Amino acid sequence: MSSHKEPNAVGIIGAQGQFGSWFSRLFAARGMTVVAVDVGSQVSVEQLVERVDAIVLAVPLGVTEVV
């Protein structure tokens, strides 16, 4: 996958969870490009950083060090 900056893009780490999916819907409803990342995603955190303007970390506090 090639990395390129998405216009008006936000990345959501933990996008399949309750808060992550809520943030995904919120930003998408406002016309932003949402790049979703979760366990099993093909997009790595490193690729995400290169593609988006902002990142929301929506994971349980107990796993933030792992992410």
C-alpha cells in the first residue's frame, strides 16, 4: 500500500470499538476522510501517521502502551 496524505483526513486507532466507531461516524458526517485502524487492519500505525492530519486514539487505557 502506498502512503499518501489524504485531504481533511483523520485516523482512528481502535475504530471498531464503541468510541472509535462513534468518532468515525462523527468525522465522516462532517465530510472528513476517515482512515480506520484496528486489530487486524492492513494499515499500520506508521502508514497512518503519513496519511492523515490528525489521529484519535480510541482504545482502552490498559492497551495504550501496546499501540
